[in-house]
Amino acid sequence: FYNETFRGLRSLLNFKTAKFNKKYLGTEGLIRKGMQSTEFFDRDFRIEGECFSEGMAKSPHAIGYIEPSDRITMIMNIIEGVNSGQLSIYHHNFIDFDPATAKKASVEEFFEAQSVSETVYYEDLETGEMVEEVVTNDLVLEEVIGFQFFEDWFIDSDNFSMYKRVNGMVMLKLALDETGEVRGVKAFTPFYIKFNPRM
């Protein structure tokens, strides 16, 4: 997801290998529907000869690397798209999510989820009694480490070319256990962001 002019949203959402005839953007050209792929900001993808390798990016020149400032710009553009109504949002879960049957969410729900509330208990030093308090913490955009994309793939048999259309995405963050150890990834907020893709 890199091009020479912009390491960001445009190159993530559009991919075609060569000249592509739009007539194949239908059932005739569809070869993969509902494909899911995960892209992380700090991954380095390299092809050397016949060998392909990937790992944590060690350099800002890595193929799969996006500068932190560009990451925030990308995410802010997506959030602005939600806020303006250009992008639709749906409730998401990792277990049995299907974009076709997902329940639509409101903009208010999306932004309310940017804050996480939890109940904490502490001892009042004057009375010795336990006090219950609700603490609200705002999520930090820097915690977003990548995206899970939902895609359709098409092939143009006349030009022997391929087109990948990204229909939507979920922002990802690290999943930590009680000790702070990384156990995987999870949704930054429980929402699927639907794009309005066009070639």
C-alpha cells in the first residue's frame, strides 16, 4: 500500500494491475467476494528475486511503512468522512460479522465509542468506606496500528488485469491481557466503516 506520491488512504483503497475495463466490475469479472485482508502500518514487505519476506519495518523507506503523521492524517480523514456522512458505519464483531447483514450505527454511537467508561472503587481515607466512581478515558488515535479491509476482486480477461475494490474497513489496535502482554489485535472501536468505492 505504497506509491511514490502519497503513503496513505488513496493507495490503500485503489489497486489495479493494468488497464481495466469497467464492464468487468460485475458478476462477469468477480473472482473473489468479501475477501478480508489486514494491513499494519509498521510492516515491511520486500520481494528480492523469487523470495518474499515481511517483518517489522526497520526503516521509514520500508514498503509497508506509513509515517506516523500520515497515519493520523489518514485516520482523521476517515473520521471526518464519518462525521460528514460521506462514510457509513455499522456495528461490528470479529466472530460472525457479515457486511451484508450488519446493523447500521449512528454517528453519535461512533463518537461515543471513542470514550471508554469503567467503574473503579477506592477507599475514602477520611471515612474508611469504599467509594464507587465512573472514570471516562478517551481513546488515543495513536493506538490504531492498522486496518482490516473487506474487498471484492475482479479480473478483466480482455486485458489480463486485476482490480481490487475495498468496500470497507475496521480500525485495529493491539489486544492486551491483564498483565499488559500483547495477545493479538482487536477493533479500535466496534464499528465497520463502509466506503462508497468507485473505479
